Amino acid sequence: MTSPDHLVLFMPSGKRGRFATGTPVLDAARELGVYVESVCGGRATCGRCQIEVQEGQFAKHKITSSNDHISPVGPKEQRYDRVRGLPEGRRLSCSATIQGDLVIDVPQDTVINAQVVRKDADQRHIERNPAISMCYVEVEEPDMEKPLGDLDRLLAALERDWGYEKLEVDFHLIPKVQKILRAGEWKVTAAVYHDSQDTRPRLIALYPGLKNEAYGVACDIGSTTIAIHLSSLLSGRTVASSGTSNPQIRFGEDLMSRVSYVMMNPDGREAMTKAVREAINTLIGKVCDQGEVSREDILDLVFVGNPVMHHLFLGIDPTELGGAPFALAVSGAVHTKAAEIGISANEGARVYMLPCIAGHVGADAAAATLCEGPHRQEEQMLLVDIGTNAEIVLGNSTRTVAASSPTGPAFEGAEISCGQRAAPGAIERVRIDKETLEPRFRVIGVDQWSDEEGFAEEAAKVGITGICGSAIIEVVAEMYLTGIISEDGVVDGNMAARSPRILQNGRTFSYLLYEGAQKITVTQNDIRAIQLAKAALYAGIKLLTDKLGIDHVDRIALAGAFGTFIDPKYAMVLGLIPDCDLEKVKAVGNAAGTGARMSLLNRDYRREIEETVRRIEKIETALEPKFQDHFVAAMAMPNKVDHFPELQKVVTLPVRKVLEDATGEAGGRRRRRSR
Ligand code: FES
């Protein structure tokens, strides 16, 4: 009599299939392509293969699942429970067998000897399928009769137990293999790197005994800051995170000044490559200390960054990125060994760098795209990462387009008379009373608003030193909403009669936001700088909507630090972003960092973004004739030609008034920003 088939459904993947009585749950998972970790190869010693039975009637799937439908806890599981402890309800899928219909939950948090777990890192659930597998094997001891080398017997064991045929071997292991085999008394754990089905798996590290942990690093190299996460490749947990400012700042504040530095200095590229790699090595040391992890246990590293950061990190001269046609040395994903680029981790550790989308839209934008997934959904999603160059991706599952816009550093507080980086003492929120034109504001490091009790005492501790990016957006938007500035961004001098806060400076006027140890004003030039920056961004977005032939976006994701702190409503009042239901505009934080972590923990995401980047249509804003028209229209607030019906559901926009500024020109300088 043949065994009856049982229906088994794995969650959260939703994969299902029929299996005979007695099939180990781990084998069923493998057959369906459900990722369940295993290091010991089914010896019930690593504890990595844990699953849970979900009990109950699953009408939709026509399954009645019960703990009676899985084999009782056997001696191997009992032994594991005695030695290591098995949480209530958990089973080892290598030992438990199928006895009836089952719904199986594969927990994504199987932590063995839990290290410090960092809670504030983005805790999004990332399904795992890492490029590294840890494979425990027991190798035959040498025998005079069979003159096979130690390495060859190791490879035979890996083929026998793990199915790896013709495994390639990193050369650095060959001189060490005999010592490691003997140290482990012929029991060793091999780290096998297999990034894609198109490449051969490769033995990259070898540990004596059962090595039940392996780590990976995801790193976002920003032009201002470098952020790093250390994650377990076997459980997916982020065990430590850290960040530092990019030391390349000493060679140039923004990207183009760093490219110029390379052009002007013969050793410039080397110096900047060395600086960023050193900073990353220091950060790796820091997260290893925090997570109590040895550098030797880091086997895979993923990096993202904008094109200039990408090139400098890899040791590529970025000069070509300094001018049209902004040619990348390499746009596809880069695979290399950490040791080859001076990154200190395990000697065999691998590096994966995500592909770049275009000459100004880098691997960071690709990672943010992977994280937010405009290409996975039906709605038209706009993804914007605002820095000195805004990277913009727009589209849905049918078609996706990308561009960058030269916004300049105004949003980061540069080019603004009282601008500063977001730090204690910086004004971060601003409201202006419509009647009195009096402001109230919040300062970083102080809990109260400026008109609340206790503000003065608290503010005295940090000082009030300037305005940061989020407040610049708010103050200009509020000045527009209260009529202090016109639609064209001109400060209305007539308002001086209404409020002593409107100050005359020669032929233009400014708004006095705060007067204390320091006088903080918003000048006509500040407003112009913001207009130029927001017009550049909006014009870039318009080129993309033109390209797709759409007149509105369904969803907006604001990535990066700036996107996290700006209030979407004010960004829209200013016309920085297009009209959209405000409920569907969200800050997505460090989406690039999360995309890097996704690529670290699951090699399928690497294929997904490589394929997506190939499909993304790239637009070079500098070459598009319509950029100028869109730019001019976008100098107005929110926009000279576009309507903002969604915004107007929540905000009453002022009636148009046209004023002339000192140059006699309404709407400010009509010029294209140079890159
Ligand atoms: Fe190691 Fe099950 S595979 S305990």
C-alpha cells in the first residue's frame, strides 16, 4: 500500500505541496523552495531548522492542521531540547515528519545564542535566502589505501551531504585545510558562497567543528554619512548598527567638488578611496565590538552609494561622472572579494555592490527602489531621495523611469543665510500666525514650542543657532500661506506696516524669525535659493510624469534623512513634490540602507534589482528641452501651471498676488542651475 499524500502549506511564503507520510518537514520545504536554514545537515544539533505547526481549520486552503499531523517529538529533538532548549511549540524540521495535512510556520527569528539585538534598526521582515550557506560535514579520515587529499575528501563529504558537485575552492583555504580538519577532528563547517544559479558555488571559509553563525554587513555610503548594519546571515537579525560622517568631506562638501578634487589632484582619487575604506573598516570594528562578533565571522558584505561614492569606494576614477554624458565605469552589479578592495573581514568574504541606475542615479537609488518597490505595484509611485542631487524614480509594475535633479545644497541649510545642519540648537519647525505674523517654532533638543512654558530655560541650554532643512521648507511655506511672500516668492514690503518682523534690507525685505544672541532672518535670497532647489526637483519629477504620460501620482515615498524630517504638507505647499493624497505621502527613512540589507539577506533581491534596473528608463534632465519650461513654472508656489486639488482639501492657498522683487522681475531669476 502506498502512503497517502498530505497537503502541506508553508507560511509566510504560501508555498504548498503534497507529501507522503514520513517525509521530513525540512525535505518538504526544500522541495518547494521554502527557505529553511540548516547548518548541521539534519543532525539535530544546530537548531536552525525550527518550525511551528499552526493548528486549526484553514478553510481557504482546505486544510485542517494539527500537532497530531506531525510526528511526536523524537529522541533527537529531546536531546536538542535538553542541551540547547527548544522554545514551546517549536519543532526541528529535520527530525519531525509529516503525518497528515499541515500548515507550517517558518519563524524568521530563529536565534541561537542570541546576541544583542538592535531594536531601532528597521525591523522590517526580510525573507531570507542568503548567498552564504554554512554546511557542517564529517569528513573521512585519511587512509593509506585511498590516497585522496584532505581537501578532496572534504569536497566529497560536501557533495554527499549537501549535494555540491564540483565545488570551487578559494585558494587561500588550501594551505589551511589540513590544520582546520585536524583541529575539528574531521568535523568542520564549510561556508559556501553561491550568489546566483549562473555561477558555480564556491567554498570560501572553513571552520573546525560546528560553526553555527555567520554574519554579513550592509553599508550605505552617503556623501555626508556612512551607515552600517551588522546582521546574522542565519537568523536575519541586525545585531549592531553604526554610522559616521564620510571623511571625504575634507576633500569637498558635495559630490561635484569631490570629482573636481580628483581632476585637480593627481593622488586625489587614491586619497578619497583610502579615506572611505578606512572609515568603513573602523565602522566594521565598531559594530563587531557592539555585537560581540569577530570580524572573521563576516562572510558577505553589501554596499550601496550614489555613483560618485560607488566609484570612489571601488577605486574607480569618477571624472567621467563630472560632465555629460555622465558615463559610469560600470553600471551593472559588482561582485568582488572584500580583501581585494581593502575591506577587512574574513579572508574569503565577498562583496556585492548593487547596480547603478544612471550617471546620477546610483546604487543607493536602486536599493531604495528595491525597498519601496514601485516596480512591484499597480499604483504610480514616486520615490524621491533628496540630497544635493535628488534621485527620483517613478512608475509601477508596467513601466518605471528615473532621473536626478540638481537641487543643490539649499535643503541641507547651505546657501541659506541662517541655514545649518540638523543639530541641537537648529530651528526645525515653524508656524506663523496669519493675523499677527508672529512666529512660533521648535528647536532641536528642546521639547517645548517657543510659545510654551519653560521654552526659554530649555532653549538657553542648547542655544538657538540657525534653521535646518525641515524648518526652511516650513518657514517659506508659512510665509507664502500668510501672504508675507507672493506666489512668485517676493517678500511683500507692504507687510512692514503690519509687522515689525518684516525688515527692509536695501531694495528687498526679509522676515525676522528670532532675535536673541543671534538674529535669525529669512531673506529674499534665501527664498530664491529654496525656489531654485524646489523648482529643479519638481521639474525633474515633471519630466518623468511626461515620459509616462500621467498627470498625477498615487503615492509618494520620501527617502533619506531630509525626507524623514520634512512635513509632506509643507513640501507640497511649496510645490517641492506634486499634488497627491497626503495620506499617501510617507517618509520611508533610510530606504537605501534597508534595500542593502534586503540584498544581503536574500540573493533573490539581488536578481530582482538587477533585472529592474535594466528595465528602468533613464532620463538625463540636462538634455531634456522641456526641463526649462517646467523649471520656470515650478519657481512659483506651489506651481504656476499645475493645480493641487488634493492639497487644497486640507490647506487654503492664498489668492494670487503678483509683486516685483528688487530686480523688477516677478518670479525671481529665471535661470537654469548649473550642475
Ligand atoms: Fe540542524 Fe535541524 S538542520 S537541527
